[in-house]
Amino acid sequence: MTKLHRLYDEQGQSPWLDNLTRPYLRDGTLARLVAAGIRGVTANPTIFAKAIQGSDAYDEQFAALTAAGRSVSDAYWDLVVDDIVDALGLLRPTFDASGGTDGFVSIEVAPELARDTEGTVAAARELHKRIARPNLFVKIPATAEGVPAIEAMIAEGRSINITLIFSLPRYEEVIEAYLSGLETFVDRGGDVSTVHSVASFFVSRVDTEVDRRLDEAGTGEGLRGRAAVAQARRAYQIFRKRFMGERWERLAARGAHVQRPLWASTSTKDPTLPDTLYVDSLIGPDTVNTLPEATIRAFEDHGTLGRTIDTELDGATEVLRRLAAAGVDMYDVGLTLETQGVAGFHESFAHVLEALESLRSR
């Protein structure tokens, strides 16, 4: 039994892979990772850009698509959807065995829609209709414009992975959008037991930005590398509080599922910090941790198993208090990272389209 298996069996946390490439689907790599305990897959525009640009596995299909008159953009989505569909098939047994808790594969709406509510709604709806698999998550970014789109999609009974959450206030908005969406779906006669969602709360990038600000200010001794875990632990307390009480119990009685926190961006960026920091420190029930391959290998080799997500809560509160005293505005950190995240995905998307345009012109 691997540590990934034990993470789920003993701690109630689902390990997902933060990567998807066609070679992984063809050579059995993804199947082996699933056998080793991986219970879901996430992908984003940057991951797909690296996959398509880093392999010739897409070239033949791309050439056939463009020869048939597909535009570069349409051909890109054809490539991505085919990979998603293949991965959905591979993960379907996990979905069925878990009663719909795991076995999901995520595809994200186009990054240029991050500030467009109606465009996001239309794109998410179209992806769900196009792929039409019960274990599909469509990813919507938790921008101010994305939050109402999230609520609208949940209200239609569509399963959504909310991405790019960097702050506690925005996380509260995401939970509210989920609950309100479920309530609307119930009012429309929908079966909420068919709706699933995860809220992807990013961690390592928070430490990167906070530590940069601390270094610039020359303040906050002893706080470097501590903000992300402290904030994530506070997020877990928000999750536990919001998914209890009379409002939630009414939905749960109809079969509603909690919206699990998903820890994203879990590879350690600072080489002075432990390479399993964002796994070891955030283990707890009803959570997901989405891991790149290097972090999986490190965790299997020397990671520590044990419930940690709700330990040292007073310490987490104190870290956040001290950061505020040192002049670090965590909400502004979140907005900065959100802007960077949206821009980064947009840049990746633009670059892969440029690369495909060049390939078509050869």
C-alpha cells in the first residue's frame, strides 16, 4: 500500500494528479498513478500548453483537424477535449467506486473569460454539454466576475471546480455561491445529489508573495514560509463551519455533497522549505490535495502521514495576526496573486495558439 493509498484510507484526503498529457494516457503512466492511489486529475491552460508544445503526440491529429478546415483555436479545444475524455474513462471506475466523491478530471474555461461572467457561464455550459460525463469538473476562476458564474452553474446542476482562490474572503464568497446555487437548483426541482464541487485554495504561491513582501519591508522575522499553511488551516475551519447547521442540513437531507477544499499549488517553490511542506501540513478529512509528480515522489519517499489540517490553530491565527502587524495585507496578497494567475493562464493559452499556428504554417 502506497502513502497515497494511506492518505485516503487513513486520513480521508484524496490525492489528485496536477498534470495531464497525451503520452501519459498512451504509455500507461496515468493508469499506473491511479493504481498507486491517485484519485483524480486536474489540468489548466498552462498544463495543456506544456503538454501540446512538449510532445509530438498531438501533431498528427492537429494536422488532420486543420486540413479539414478547423481553426487553430477550435483544433486546440478538440485536442484538449479528447485528452479529457480519455482521462475521464480511465478515472470512471474510481468515480463509481467512491459514489461520486473522486474520479474527477477538470477542464478549465478559456482564460480570456476570467473577467466575463456571461461568457464564463456560456463556456462552462458548453463544455459540460460537449463532454457530458458525470465525473467531469469544469474549472471556473474565483474572480469577482467568476463567482456569480459559479452560482449560476451550480444552480443548473453542473459540477464545478473553483480555481484560483487565494484569500479567505474570496473563499467565503465561493462557499456562498455553492450553497445558494444548490438552493436554487432544489427550488427548480433538481437532484442535488448529482452535483459535486471542489474549491481550489492555492498555497505555495501565497508564501512566495508574502515572503517577497516581508523581504522588501525587512519585517516579520520568523514568518517566512508560514503564511500559506496558516491561511489554509483557517480556510479549513471556515469550511467546517459553513457545512454544518440548519441551512446545510436542509441541503444534506436532499443528498447534497460538501464542497471539499482542494489544496492547489502544492510544490514548494522556496528551496529552503521542506519539499513536502504543503502536503504534510494540510492533511485532513474531506479535503483534496492535487500534486505534481515531483511532489508525489517526495511524499512517498519521506512525507509524513497524520492529521495536521486542524492542529496548531491558535498558532495559525497568531501567524496571520503577526503578518498584519508586519504590514502584510493578506486580502491584497490574494488579489495580486489572482491577477497574476489569470494573466499566467492567458499567456500560456496565447503561446500555445501561436505555437500551433506556426505548426500549421509549416
